[in-house]
Amino acid sequence: MIFQETEQDGDIKHLLVTMHGEYFRFFLIKLCPYFQILLVCFALGVPSAQAYNLDAHPTVADIAVLANGGFESARTELESELARFYNPRDQKKVPPASASVFVEWLDLWRWCELLSREASTENAALIQRHIYRRPPNTGLIFVAPGQTPPSDAVAIPLQEASEMASSPEIRVALEKTALPSGITLQECLLSEIAGKTLAREVMADPAFLRAFFSTCDDRDFFPAVLKNLREIREAHPNKWREYASLAIAIAFVSDSAVPSFWPHHQVPSDLVPKEMASPKVQFGRWVVANESRKLLLDLRRFSPTELKFVVDAFITPAEMTWAQKKIQLRTGNFDQAFSMIRYRDERIKAKKYVWEYGPYTFAAIQKSGGICVDQAYHAALCGKSLGLPTIMFSGQGSNGGHAWFGYMSSANKWELDCGRDSSQNLVTGTGLDPQTWQPVSDHDIHQLAAKFREKPAFLSSMSALAMGEIFEHAGQLNEAQLALQNATQICPENPALWNRLGDFMARVKSPVTDRIRIHEQAVKALNRNPDSKVRHQQALAALQRENGNALDATKTENLILKENLNTRSDLSCEAASARVTSALEAGGVEKGVLEFHKQLQTIGKAGGGNFVNQVGVPFINALIKKGSKTRALRTVDIMRQKFDPLESSPLDLQLNSMTKACK
């Protein structure tokens, strides 16, 4: 074997490797994985005349050839190879070993596809996530991190978003409000942001690629993600691979600005000891805390999707140190962190829902006591400081809003009812996903605990989904649809597959009857996932109406109300609100009032705070806007009689506030 090192234009080029004999090649590939990574980073690419063997794991030589041809060329080459290899018309059950090999090749394609993107395209996508219009107005509205767009908001078309991305004013506004400090909008290839060293090292590490792409979300801003990863790798060359999941989690969580209201709406932001350090500083702090045994669990045991609920502890080092020294609880009894804070009932009676007792430190909360949201914050952030994945929840119950928290006590096990009041019928807890700053429910966390994304069927289904994307990009629409349908058959309980298939069929303008059939299949397949099931029932009802089947559409909508009434009243209330709004718009105040009272009687007390918030508040506001304040006041009184809230409870106070708005 001969090693020859050359230099060109000041850059160290790859080593020329000449190997003699298959035995040495076997040794390199099978017995020296770290040496493989070194070879790929420094091997001089020699064009290969042979096709890639997609039945076997990618070899050092395969990766070297792909890396040296450039990422755009590698993406195109892999797309061609994958499309030839994968026959969507003959996809029987694939053995787990073969599926694992195919995933490695797809992850290579995913990495090359990502790095071959233009940053300007990502900038336009960022605009589409944060800037909308609300017809009939033509003005723009900005949706900040942590906010969800209004239901009637319309996304900016891609072409217009691309033009807007070149506007200096819009770029500055996005950098100040949507992105963290130090992240700017760039005009280059993503491979330039990642840098040669990171790009090639990751390409040769299938475990890192799998963890990376298992974490990706459609709302991620990849120029920032790659910049963050590169910064961590360069600052911590000896630790970043050992703590790969930590690096990935920090990179994804730190690609967006923290919501202005973080950690919650009931404390002034300037009182929170908040700090969002750079990714390399965050990484270093967590590694030191882990290796000095200040944490309850070893961070290296977690996946990135679990660790993102640790690294979203945007508090000062002093606060973390306080928690690490003062909190003596263990994983088996950490739920007690909630009740450590004395509950101050007098604040509720005095309507003092917002913290007004100086800096919002752990010590101050312990000294002053607090209400449920302060208890949940104290428990969740102390847990993060000790290396526990935690999340704050809020929800609506029989007497209005409440806050509690959940934490991961061991592998595959979350405790999600810590501080939850079982007497209040709190059917759903909602928190924020720190990767996207969009709502995430306790039901979603249950799925995370089940390691759903690590199951062989899920991985195979995501491979078929990726092939659908490849076929569609090549203009092979029939093959694309077959691949997507294969995906739903492999793992029918994966909601992402049904969403993508439904979107694809709408995009290519499939016949309405075919689209109805797909949503009907999705409803059956997602029966144990009520959130996703309802989305497809709503889409199904809309298509049934479009197809002239108003009666079927009404039956579908009635099923949403009926099926979720006892266990997921929040979903029933969402459907009820849509019915009331539709009646109000189509038939005026009288029709709207009739539909409102019908839904109030149907859902009854099961709706509680959810009904008041999701149905009552928007309906009262609509009546006031239409000049029917007397009707609105009467409606509030009827809700009070129906729910009979406890005096000074959140629901009682909310109804009082609605009464004032009607006068």
C-alpha cells in the first residue's frame, strides 16, 4: 500500500491509496471503521467504472468517489442508481438487513441532496414559514417563533418568497426576529456552510447520518443547522463524535430564535435569567456537566429527539448550578419537583396571574411560592439542568386552564402527568417542541417514548417515501405514487406517509374520488392517533363536499364530534367551532346562534375550558364584531349556567372577562 500526499492551491488534498489484495480491503472495511472515515476524508477520488452495489453497505471507495465528484453530481448519480434499483411495482416485505443497507444509501443521497442546495432556496422557505397574507387584505403578517399562523392565513408563493428574500429590509427583519444571534442569511451552497471536513466526515459515518435525518423536520433552517454543527465540530474535535446526539440536538434547536414569551406568557421576559449561548459553548457546558457527574443520567444514552428536551434550557449557568446543587431528587421521584413550590391560592383570588416578585430565579420561586405555571417551570427547568428531558404542559379542563410538566425517567419511559389535576378532565396537554417552536401534545410525546422512529417498519416506510420524492423529481409520477402507496402499506400507522400521499395527489390533481379513497384509508389506519385521524376526516369532508356529497360530508364531521367527545373533547370542540363559524358566515347571526347552542348542548360539560376557548371566545368576538353585543352577552350567560364554574377559577375569570367585553 502506498500513501502519497499532495497539495493544491493551499488545500491539503486527499491521499492516493493503492491497495493490494482483497484481504487487506476486507480488513479496512470490516475491522477499522474509524480508519475508513480517515480514508474518505483524505482519499483522492479516482473515477469508478463499476456501478454501485446497492445490495451491500457503501464501501470506502464508493464514498470517496461520490465525495470527490461534488455533492450535486453525487446527488444526481445516486438518484439514478436508486431509481434503477428500487422497483415500486415489486416491493414485497424486505428483510430487515436489506432495508438497513438501503437506508444507508438513501442517507448518503439525503446528505448529498442537502449539501447541494442553494442557501437562497432555504431563505425563501424561511420566509414562507414566517410571512403570510390574510385575504382580502394584501398586507403581510409576520408569524414569530412560537406562534402559529391564523387559520385563514395564506402562505407566500415560492417565487414571490424568493424575490422577497433579496430585500434588505426583509432580510434584516428575519435575522432580528426569526433567527438566533450570529445567524445571517447567506447566498451560497450549503456545502460551503458545512465546510469540506464536516461534509466528508459525516458522509462516512452512517450512524451519524441516520441520527441526523431521524431528527430533521420540515421547519428546520438548514443553513443554521449546518453552521452550528460545523462550529461544534471545530471547537470540540475530540468530543463531538462521542456526543454526536448532543451535537445534533443543539444544532437543530439553535437554528431559530427563542420565542419572545419563553418560557411562558405569565412572567415578564426581562425578569427571566435567560441566556442562549452559542452552540459550541452550549455543547462544551453539557459535556463538562456530564463528565463531572452533575447530571442524573448520561447524555450519551439519549437520541437527538430526546436531548432536544434537555438543551432547550436557555437559562444562565448560575441557575443550572443552583439546580444541580440544591435539587436532591432522583429520577424515580422527580415528579415531586412540582410540589416543592408552595401554591399561592391568594394570587388566583387576587387575579395576579403574572409573576411580579423580582427576578424569576429558582431560589425566588421557592421562597415566594407560585401558581401552577411557576410550579411547572421550576420542575421542568430544574430537570433540564440535571440532564432530564422535560416539557411544560398546559391544558383546559372543567374549570379552565392548568399547567403541569412531564419528564423522561428512564429509557422509553416518560412521566407525563406530574402536577396534572385528575379531577379537572384535562384531556390534552400542549407544550412547545423546541426544535420547531410549534405545539406538541402529550400524545405526541407518548409516541416518542415508544421509539416509533427506530422501528424497522418505520425506517422502511421512510425509504419508500424518499423514493417517492426521487421519482417525482425525475417526472416519474406513476412510480412516485406507487412508492408513496408502498410506504403507507409498510407502516400504515405513520401519519407522515398519509400526509405526503394526500399532498402529492392534490399536487398532481388526481381525481377527487381517488383522493377521497386515500383519506378514507388514512382514517382507518390512524384510528389510534386521533389528532392525525381528525386531520384526514376534515380533508375527507371537504372533498366529499367538493364532489357533491354534502350529506356524506356532514356525517364525517358528526363522527369527529361523536368519536372524540369523551376522551379528546379538544378535537370535538375544534370541529364544533368550524361548524359554528360556517353557519355564521353562511346564514348570519341567527343561524350562527342556533348552531352554537346546538354544539353547546351536544358537547356539554365535557368541553369545559376547551369549549369556552375554542368555540365560545371566537363566537363571542364574531358577534361583537357584527354589532350583536346583546346577543353576545346572553350567550356568555348561557355558558356560565351550563358550566357553573367555581368562583375565582380560571374559567370563572375568563367568563367574567368575556362579559365585560360585551358591554
